[in-house]
Amino acid sequence: MPTAIKYFTVFGGIDIQIDTSKPLLELVEKHILKEYNNLRSEVNYLTGGYSVDHAILSGIALGDRKTTNAFKRAHVSFEEGMKCVDSLCEKGIIETESSQHFMANKRSDTKIAKKLLFTNPFMRFWFGFVSPIYKGIKEGNFEEFYSKFAGREADFSDFIFEELALAYLKVIFEDDPVKQVGQYWDEKIQITPLAKTNSGKVIAGYCKYSDVKMKKSELNTLLQNCQNSGIVPDIVVLFAKNGYSTELKSLKSENLRLFSAKSLKSLVG
């Protein structure tokens, strides 16, 4: 399942038949890097090809997805950036997400509590690793791409793992369906996922896309973050790529649910 997530991070949303038995980078070179000119035309058709929009899209792909930080990376003002965001949202390339501040009975600051999300994993990959260094790729020099991808691949997959976890919550709570799901963040804390069921139960969680098992200390950090944010969870859900420590597994209950990457198989299969 971690392999499926890794390939989905790159090729999700693009109409290409992928053989997951082959190395990811071999497929990237064949289907993306060597097809740069054709794919660039398709991407420009979707985006309009405006340089400022592309700079913002790269800022989203390479950063923490918060509006202010994406605009700083693109060197545009907040006002100009939001005009571009409105246009890109209308084109269906990105969407905005608000922090679930209401679950903490707080008012949200629009500059802090807005994140920008790609609707298509491939577009995020393109603007994260291809568009910013297009000159070398266009000339058939892929060394810079391989270097940058090696340095950021793990972090890049984190986001997809979190998004799949958010989607999975809508599936597993059948008796008391989830009616609101998202994330909470402020300047210091992030809680992903954060949801509320039809009956009003609050679900808070933590995702770890790492080869290291999740430990009890990470659960304690989540609970402390909830307390500091004024969030009182009825159910805690944890998602770990590589499982849990023996101590943490012993705490599993109806109010503490543990999931692995395999749990998400139905979402990318």
C-alpha cells in the first residue's frame, strides 16, 4: 500500500497507464520528463499559462499550502495573490480549505486559516518538481530534478497520506457518519484530521508517513495540542505508514483507533 500511495502522489489524476512493478523514477522519466513539451502544452491549456499563476502554484506545491506563505514564495502581495487564487479555483486547479476553528470556538483569521490545495496530485507534482526547473528538463538534463526529488519525496507524500486519511474518515464511521471533516491549524499547531459526526462527536487525529513506528509520545503531543487549542476529542484516530509501538497498540480502544497505510487501500486501488 505505501507503494500505491507513492505512485498516486505523482500520477494521480493523469490519464497514463502505470506499471507499479517498475521503479517510480523510471516511470517519471519516461512519462513525464521525456514528455515535457507535450505535457507543458496540456498544463498551460488548463492554467492559462500565466507566469504569476504558475509562481503561486509552485509556491503552494513546495510550501505548507498556507496562502500567505505561497504568496511570499511567488513574490506577490496578498491582494494580487488572492485574485490569482480566485481564477485558479474557477478553473478547478486548486481549492481553498479553511481551518476548523469553529471546533475550538475561535474566530479564524483569513490570512492564517486558509490553505490552498491542488485538486489533482499530478498538477501538484508538476508545479513542485518540473515547472520550477523546466529549462534543464526541456534540454534533457534531469540531474537537478533527481536531486530535488530525492530531498523532498518523503515530505511530498505526507500531504497525500493526510488527504487519504481525511477521505477515509467519511467511510469508516457508518453508524454515526462524519458531517464535517478537515484540519485545524494556527501559527503553532496543526491537527489533522479534525472532524465532527452527525451526533456531535469530535474526532481528532494525527498522521505519520514515516518508516519509524508511531510512539505513545506522539499521541501525548496530539492530546496536548488539542488541549492548547480548546478542542475536546471524543475519539482519537491515528494513521501511521509503518505501524505503532507495542505500548501504543496496547491503548487501542473504541475511543483510540489505529490505522495503517493498508487501511487506505480502497481509496487508491
